[in-house]
Amino acid sequence: MKSIVRRVALPIGAAAVLGCSGFAFMAVNGVPESRAGAGESAISGYNVSNIHYTYVDSIGNPHLNYIKSVTFTLDHQASRASAQIHVNQATPWFAYTDCGSPDGGYTWTCSNTNSGAAALAYFPGGAPASDMLNVSAAQ
């Protein structure tokens, strides 16, 4: 009778010990807290003000003033900005993408770093007939 109890009790006891230790190891495995999901919020634009242009006189043609940079102020802080200038129907849009902000994202100065005069927006005769400024900014 003792041998039957040993033969049955030993495997049952071993199974119980192994089963409990397996649960103990599973309890040790942890996953750090994280977040996932989707949300929505309104997207609104920026108000641009205090627009100032820096001109460079054309070498060899004093009747053309090239725009080297444009400075503007945004009503909200931005982490990056760029500008494009369009003088009139006969000219393309000129990109001013070398931008920096001395005050943390409110006032921006954007330059055209291309040294070629053709890459800079120009005003024939010193004053624009019509011009457009396109400012792109992101929070």
C-alpha cells in the first residue's frame, strides 16, 4: 500500500511544484505601460503680420531690386516655417526656406540662400506691381 501511495503521491507532488513555479515565473514577466489610440483636434492657421523685405540691389542693373530675405511675425509659436514669394504673373514662386527665429518661434526671417540672382524674387523698377507671400508654419 505504501508503494502505491508513493507512486501516486510523488508524481502528483512534482506536478504541483512544477505548476506553481511556472505561475511564479509568469508573474515576473512585466510589460511597461504604454498608450495607443486615435484622437482629433481642430487645425487652425496662423495670422502673419509685420512683414518686412530685405532687398539687394542688382549688380549691373540698378532698376531691379532682389529680395534677399523676408521677416514676419506669427500670432502663435511655431517650430518651423518657410516662405514663398510670387511677384507677378510673369515670375514663378521663389522659395525662401533658410529660416530662423530669434524669439523661439514667433518672429521668423527666411532667406533665399541660392547665390544666383535668378533664384531671388525681384521687383522691376524698384516697386512691385503685385506680389504674394505664402508662409508655411508648423507647431
